[in-house]
Amino acid sequence: MFLRLMLAGLLIAPAAPPAPARAAQACSSPYLIDKTLPNGARWRLCWEMRTIEGLTVTKVAYTPKGNRPISVLRSAALAQIHVPYDSGEPRYHDIGSLGSAVVALTEADCPGGERAKGKVCVTTRPRGHAYLKDGWGDPDARESAQGQELVVLAAYQVGWYTYISEWVFGDDGSISPRVGATGSLAGTTTAPKHGWPIGVGRKHFEESHSHNVFWRMDFDIQGKAHDVVEQYDFSGSGTKKRSMTKRTLKRETKAVNGRMRWWRVVDPRVRNGDRHPVSWEINNSDSAEYRGPSDEAFTHADVYVTQYRACERLASENVSPRCRRSVDRYANGERVTDPVLWVNVGFHHVARDEDADPMPIHWQGFRITPRDVTATNPH
């Protein structure tokens, strides 16, 4: 039976020390972000500007109000922006040297925030209602609160496009990675069946294309030991009853989105005040789910689970000679003891007149939600 320590609402088993190869020194200013939001929630993390992946967040820890810190992510970064055009060509892989494509930010790009090293914006902003509970006619019983979120972002100029990469940390413990595409249309002319008329008349058909964005996340819930990935499904569509099934992903695998399907990373030895295991839930229901040809097999799944390997950095066009070239080849059935999750979110861009220069931003991403991290509403 494991010895557990009561840590202000979290029951946490002693974690094994990190392996020497992965030990990391604590960062310092300007690479350290330590922000307490108005509701008392605190996020502490480090950032790096890597040559290949660009903005990378590391050593991410969340402290709910009145609780002790709990580590969530060892590291997380963009892992590819794959841009195939509807006519079949071109087919871009926009990540490979994001660090050299980073854009210097102005004060207007980072309202109310700090521009770390001039390239990374650290700011806070409202996220809307945290909750609203009517008092059933009793004004003294009415409860309502507005939420806040910490935002860490960088921008990159890649060809005609300007990509904005955001990591959004909510005061409810949520994490929302997302990418916005703006800048200019490429101006590619194609046949009507592959595009949309832009400009006067029907002379220029701007080619439709996809943005398939991949993120790589190395979860470490109170350390890397004992983290497990689970998949949840609900049967019974068209009936009055629904049944939940759980599948533990003990080996490297790929998974596709399904109706009501979601995943979580859980450490069964780390428990909240209700003695429920602490976890973070991943939902990827907003993807366009692009599926490419056989030589783009990395697009054939929406979530990949792999065993941690330092050289597995990109979802496609991986540059390390010690590793395979794409995430579909990483997931070869090896036993998973230190899970890394890769999430693929697609957006199909069919241009419109409103995209005329400068192109309005369109966002794509997903949400990581705390599940049983606290015993009650942390706000």
C-alpha cells in the first residue's frame, strides 16, 4: 500500500526522481512565468524559443486556490503545420525552423502584457463567465464570477502566412493550445473545382487548402512515473441509455475522433480531497479530420500516444537521424511508461472575399481540462 501525504486537498504519493537525462534546471527571468490570477489560481512555467519548434513551454505547474502546486506538463510545443492544397500541389510542412521565423512583437500585439525578449507575449485577459448560479429569487443566494486566463504567445512569418501560436492557461486549470492563421492569402490560382472566386468577377479562383496542426505534449503529473492514458467512449446512440467504456492505452497507438470520445492522462497515485485520481482530459471534437494519401499516413489519426523519446520532435519531416520521420511510425506498439500525446487538429480553408488583405485570423486548437484535480469548484 502506497504511503500518501495530505497536501492541502491533494493526496500525492511520493514520486520517483526524474531520470538524469531529463533533469532540468529551474529557469529564471525572462524565461520564467509565474502568475497568480484574480481567483487565486497560480500558473508557473518556463518558455524557450527553439530553433525547430519555436515557442515551447516547459515545467508547467498549476496551483488551485488553497492547494499545493501540481505539475502537469514536462514540455509542450507545436509539432507540425501541414498545408496540403486541394489540387494536389503544393504540400507544405511549415515547421522545421520556426525559431528563425519568429516575429518581433509590438505593444499593440501584446495589450497590457510583457514582451519577453521582444518575441514572446505574456499577458492576461478575461475568459467570460466562470459560473453563474441563480438564487431562485433570493438575491443573497445568487452567485456569479468572471474568469481570467494567462496567455503566452508568439508569431511567425512563414511564406504569405503569419501564424500566431498561443498557450492559454485558465484560472479553472484548463490549458488551451491554439494556432491562428492570418497575414495574406497565397494568391494561388486554380480551377473552380479546387477553389473560390476572389476579387472582381470570376477570373481568379483562390485555391482551397488545409491547415493540419499537430501539438506534442509530454505530460508529467507530479513526475513522469505512473502516468497512464485512457480512452473513453459512450455507446447507445439512438436509445434512452448510454454506457461508458474505458480503454487503457498501455502501448503506443493511434486513435481517431469519435462521437463523445475523449482521452485523459491520469496518475492513479495522485488523488484529490475526494480520493479520486487526478487527471487532465483531452477533447479534439472540432477538427476537420483531414486524411491524406498513403504517403501522408501521419494525417490518418487525430491522437497519437507514444513512449517518450527526445528525438521524436515533429509529427512529420522529423529532422533527427536517430528517429523515424513521422508520428505514425513512432507509434509502433512499444509499451508506454512515460506517455507523450500528439494531437492533430485540421481546418479546411476555403477562401472568401473577406480574406482580402490583410486576412482575418482563423483559429484552430483543442482544450485540456482538469478532471478531479480539485474536490470542488476551484474558482
